Amino acid sequence: MTVLPNTSTTASELEGMLAAAETAATDWAQRPAAGRADALVAVAEALDAAADQLVPVAQEETNLPPARLNGELKRTTFQLRLFAEMLLDGGYLDARIDHGDPAWPMGARPDIRRVLEPLGPVVVFAASNFPFAFSVMGGDTCSALAAGCSVVVKVHSGHPRLSAAVGRIAGEALRGAGAPDGLLALVYGTQAGRDALLDPRIKAGAFTGSISGGRALFDLANSRPEPIPFYGELGSVNPVFVTEAAAAARGSEIVSEFVGSYTLGAGQFCTKPGILLVPEASSMVQELSATDRPAPAKLLNERIQSGYTSSLEGLLKHDAVDSLGGTEDILAFPPAPALNITTASALLADPEGLITECFGPSALVATYQSEEELLAVARVLDGQLTATIQGEDTDAVAPELVRVLAGKAGRVLWNQWPTGVSVTYAQQHGGPYPATTAPTSTSVGTASISRFLRPVAYQGLPAHLLPGALRDENPLGVPQRVNGALSI
């Protein structure tokens, strides 16, 4: 694997990496799933062993505390092991076998067999706010490697030294596990990332970051002579809807939990609850105003700080927005957590101006007069990663609110909080645009492997030419759907 220092990757260096990635992808795609699983586990073990070396570098570059970084590293290595287990199961291949049937009702059916196969080399654009879990060996890299693809990572400028260290450790572990050279490469600089995305050898792209940056890359991916899938996670306000009954039953509890959620990690989570809708007649506004907030914390870097300050200043200039509670140091460096207030009617009058992401430790409270306004606000939302209902089982508004929000968000929560995206089998971290550019996929959980696979059908081939997963004797022992019936 090639790891470069924090300088822009040159055109000749990039060419060498892409050529190696193309060769490695062919080799890696043909490796047995067990071999790929062993390699992922080897990387996990190597990263765990290097925690004492990696975490201090991450802390220096991102201002994140050691406890958070250690937890994030553990999440990253857990994810690698989870994908290794999934590879051994084989269900991800979605192997389907239809035997020839001359009596098929729609006419004689040929022998046709379908399986998912790796796309080829992919480029992953690392994120700033998760220097382990969404960076060099984060979810996109993990799922692509598991799928059988080679990966070119565009390093994020916010943590270049950490990226180089993780890349070196992961590369050594992959080589030790017998992976081909060129399977994982790191590139530096905006131009190198763009050039990699446009190269015909790259077959997919993945990104976590801003709407503007992600949309620009999405447009590039689609501008190619051969457009490719581009999986961008862009932005979300993650609204929270508090019903009248919930406010009456446990308003104080909701207030405390909300403040903890929107300020977690200094508000630098893509799932931060950015808007809270509460009944105007409740005491929740007064409680929110009086509730203590965490002390100021440094943001990831100066660019994040500048963007946050600009967004918050713009929101505070809106005629329908007022500050709620203390305002001292909310625009300082580091910024104190901010809380602002508006109304549901104002959200409906200017959704574009008010229902917008402000990446950092701030949130907007909106009061409503009737629960019909909850439904009205839900209907004007654009695509979201999450939407949360704080409600009671007897809420008459709940069934329709759940239905509307399910059409707007990738994950709908009931009496929980969106900050906390569990790495599991059923997770969905995605949503309609602008939350993501690919609402049918997830960037977290084992289902994310499908991003980097494509279906291939084999019709009428002799057994010895079929992939192992499609042979009748099932030498790989994977689940097969044979003539419509699942066989495990």
C-alpha cells in the first residue's frame, strides 16, 4: 500500500496507485471470502494494538477527547470483525438459482443463476468528524474491502498524520494476511480526489461531509462518460417532534436528554437533533432556557469553527428567530452551546431558511399550537437521516406522523435520540436527498456491503464455469434461493 506524506498527490503518483488498485481488485475479488475475512480481522487486531500510538495523534489533530477517540477506534475494529463474520456466512451474495423449467407458466424457463459480485476499485472520501470510523479504515473502506473491491482513500485534511499512521498499520496487516499490493492506497489533496473519481478505473465513490462538497462530487461522478454510483452522506437537521402528551408526562426528562444529545461531541454529529418541536402551552421552553449546558469545547478545526459561526450568525439574523437562554460566548472560540427559538408557523413560512443544518453545538426550538402543525412541518421537510418522535402510545397523531416521517427519513425513532448509530445488521444510515445521494443504501451496518456489489446472472452455463455460490452442490455452503425457496 502507498502512503504519502501530507502533500498533494501528483498526477504520476495517482496513476501508479490507480493502476495498482485495478490489478489488486481483480485478485482480491477472486479471493475466498474466508481469506478476505481473515484480512479484515488482521487489520482490526493491528489497529487495536496500536491504540496508544494512534489516539494521541488523533487528539492533537481533531481536538476530540481521548475517551471519545478510544470508543470510536473500538467501534471501527468491531465493524471490521462484524463484516468478517458476515463474509463467512455468505448470505450477502444473495445467490439465486432457477433451474430450467419447460413448463414455466410464462414459457419455457432457461437455467439462470444470479449472484452479487464486486464492482471493482472504489474511491472513498474520508470525513472530518469521525477520524477513525468514517476515515481511512472506516465503514466505507471496510464494506468495500469486504465486498472484494480495492480502495483509494482521499485523506481528509483535518487529520493527515493520523490517516498516514492508520494507512501504514492497515497496509502492513493486509500484506501480512496475503492481500495484494495496491489494495488500499491513500491520496492527498482536493485535485487528486477529483481526478481519482473521474478515472475510468474507479467504479464507485463514497463520501461523508457537506451538502456543497458532496453534491459537487456527485455531479462529477455523473458527468463521466461512464457514470458511476456515488454514495454521498451530505446533511440533515434530524428533527424531533414532542407530542402534547409526552410534554405533559415527561417534559423535564425530554429537555435534559435533548440538551445532552444536541451538545454531544460539541454538536459535530451528522445525527445531531437540530430542531425540537414542543407544545407552546407546555413548560418545556422555560425549562430549556434554564437548563445548564456543557462547557465550551473546541471544534474539530478552524474550518469547522468558521463554518459553524457563519451558519449560526445567519440564523440569528432571521426575523423569526430569538435566542433562548444564555448567549455568552456562543460565537467564541471555542463556542458555548447555543439554543434558539422560533415557531412552527415560521418553519412552515420559510422552511428553506430555518430547516437547515448548523454543524456544531446549536439547536432550534420551535413551538406549536396544535398537533396538526407537527404533521404540517413533517410534510415540508426535505430528506433526513433521522426523525424522532417523543410521544405516548395513546397519541392520536402518532400513526400519521410515523407514516409521513418514514417518507422523509432513513431512520425513525420513538422515545430515543438519534445521536448513536449502532453498527448492526438492521441499521439504516441514509435517507432521501439531501441527507444522501443514494437513499436506497446505508453507510453503517452490514447492509452497506451492497453498495459495492452488482448482480450478475449466468444463463445456461455448465457447472464448472459457474461461481461456487451458484453451483448445485454448493461447495461454499452459502445460502441459496433455489427455484424461489430459500435454502440455508
